[in-house]
Amino acid sequence: MATIFSHPAVPLAVGIALGRGVIPSRLLGFGLLCSILPDVDVLAFKLGIPYGAMLGHRGFSHSILFAILVAVAFRIGSKVGREHPWTTLLFLSFATISHGLLDALTNGGLGIGFFAPFSGRRYFFPADWIEVSPIGASFFSARGMVVLKSELLAVWLPCALVAVLGFALRLQARSVRIPEDKPPG
Ligand SMILES: [Zn+2]
């Protein structure tokens, strides 16, 4: 896995880029939660479920179907996104699957079961930009520092660029609109 600190960076960046008009704070909060949710599957180790099994680590909970089910469950089970159900479903699905997408950029462990339960195949992207975070390892060890450095470069830096670019585009769009709103002088 990438670390628990870095998974929320993706929905956070998209939320900032699109703004509160599209992604309200409450929906953004749910998105941050969704981005770390797939790693509840580390419980599988305690239950004796093998890593490579469908319900093992990086299996079903990292799949596209799981991401959709989580989004539907949050949408139905909470008041969030009642006014904009499709935006809510899309954003929460994206936030959840972004977890597996980041994990697929790591350089260790088994790949990601994106198509579970329909296929047991595990996938990595060709690029392995993120140092894998060993389960249970200390963030303050030398290994932890290597992991955090790779995440700063491969996750936080691009996410910051997306957030700043989106924010700047929104500001520009607003400044273009303002003169049009003025009554003719
Ligand atoms: Zn994971």
C-alpha cells in the first residue's frame, strides 16, 4: 500500500480543483474516508485469509465493483449528495478506486484485483513510482522516510499541481464572468 497519509491526497486535490460548488465539504470528507477504506482488508491477515485470495489484501476491496458499491452505500445510507446524486456517486467511486490506482504504482506486494470477483488476476501499472509501505512498519524508520519521500514526489506533488491548476482556472472563469454580469453602463 501507499501510506494512509497519501491516499486522501487524490480526492482532496480533485475536491479543491472542482471547488465547493461541485464537491461540498461534507462530500469531500466522505471522499477522504473512501480513499483509505479499501485497506480494511488487512484484517484478512488476522483472519488467516491468504494474500492472493479474492478477499485477501488488495483483492475485492480494491476492485472497481467495490468502489461502486461503497459509493452507492454512502449515497443511500447518508444524507450526503441528495441534491446531486450522480456527482456524489461518481466522486465517491473515484475516491475509492483511486486507492487501488495508487497501490498499483507501488513496487512491492501482490498486484491489485481491479476486476474481482469476476477475475482473480492482480495488476500493477508498468511504472512503480511509489515505494511500497510495509504493513505495520514505523513511519519514523529509515524505510519509512524512503516511502514518504517517494509519495511526496509521486503523489503529493502531482496532486498539488492538479489542485492549484483547478483553483486557478476557477478563479479565471469567475473573473471573466464578472464583467458580463454588470449592467451596461
Ligand atoms: Zn491498499
